[in-house]
Amino acid sequence: MRLWIDADATPLAVKQVCYRASDRLKLDTVLVANQRLQLPAGYAHLSTVRVDAGPDEADRYIAEHAAAGDVAITADIPLAALLVSKGVAVIDPRGEVYTAESIGERLSVRNFMDGLRSAGVETGGHATFSARDTQAFANALDRALTRALRGR
């Protein structure tokens, strides 16, 4: 079992929660990004993969290498849909867990909003990432990792 982090857009606070979980559970954790990442010292189970620059390269790598039973962190809905269909537990950085039951609706909403933005409609965005979001993520990660470890 591995923990995958779509590291290009994942907030630092979320990465730090993942680092601590990785250390506590001795869980291989892979950060994938199209830029060089500096890992903190003292965490033996962390590694990075640097992919080529370009849209969706990190997503493609994670989708190709993640396996059923793994856990992934991403805010990218199309990537989440691919991973959920493979049996990967997926959490977004704000603590939302994507499931087989919910991902279809989330993908439809994402595509609809993308269409509006393409047509020039101002759709706003997420609120500023907060300590409450970090706590929601930490709780969701703990539950997902517990389920995944029981499933091994």
C-alpha cells in the first residue's frame, strides 16, 4: 500500500499531515510533481517523482502507478475518477472523500463549471484554505488509512 500525493497543487499543511502519517505508519508515500520538491529531513518513507512539465503529467503518472488499496491525495476530479475506478481511496486536500457513488456527480459538476468558465462566465473559486480544512483533511486521511490498512 502506498500514499500518493498530487504534489503540484497540494497545500503545504496537507503535505505535512501526510508526512507525519507516513512516518507514524511506516507507509511509503510518493509525491508526484512537475517541479523539483524538497522533502523534509527525517522522514524515511517519503520519495518524490518529478515528471515532465505539461498539463496532467503528474496525474497521468499517478493514474498509471497507483493500485487498488492505495490512498491518493488530489484536488483533480478527472484524476480522482480514474483512481476511484481502480479501487484507490481518494481524498481532496479539504477532506472530501471521493467514492464510486459520488465521483460521477463531482465530475459532472466540474465539467459544467469548466464549460461556464470557457464561455467567459466568472464562477469564483474555493475559499481560502484554512486550519479547519487542514483538520477535516487530517480526519479524512486517518479514516482512509485505517480502512486501507484493515483491507490489506
